[in-house]
Amino acid sequence: MKKLCVVAILVGIAVAAAVATPQSSYTPPNGFVPDAATAMRIAEAVWIPIYGETHIAAQKPFKATLKGDVWTVTGKDLPPQTLGGVAEADISRRDGRILRVIHGQ
């Protein structure tokens, strides 16, 4: 009985260690969002459910700039003195997380 308890405890520890150990994952050298085209596709996919396909299509062409490890994607620039704003999203180059989504006023 004592041996059975020891075995059960060891099995439990092994299972707990296996569950707690994070699995390694491949990360591309330039991150999951390596270029402006990828960042713009991700931003568009995030914006459409929020603002609507027609509204987002009217903001093309999008512009993407990289600062450090963050892509900032915006809709096309509006003419001066125009009321309203454009969609904007910040996306992590490293892992593709959506860091911020706003729409100018």
C-alpha cells in the first residue's frame, strides 16, 4: 500500500510538471508580422467587424509604419479641413497582438 501511494504521488508530480511546462513554439526571426502588408491585412480583419466593411473599404489605401516592434496601421489621410477621422491599430510585430484600436473623430 505504501508503494502504491508513493507511485501515485510520483505520477501526480510528473503529470503536474508536464502540464506546467510551456510547450516551445517557433517564432519567425522577423516576428509573426514581418512586413507592412501583413500588418495591414491584420488591421483590416480587426476593423471590419467593428466599423463595417463599407466604411473600412473607403479608407483604403492603408498606411503602415513600424516603430520599434509595433506596427501602426491607419486609414488613408483625409484632406485638410475634413471632418471625421480614420481607423488606427497598433499591432505587435513579434507576436501579432492587437495593442490598440481607435477611430479618429
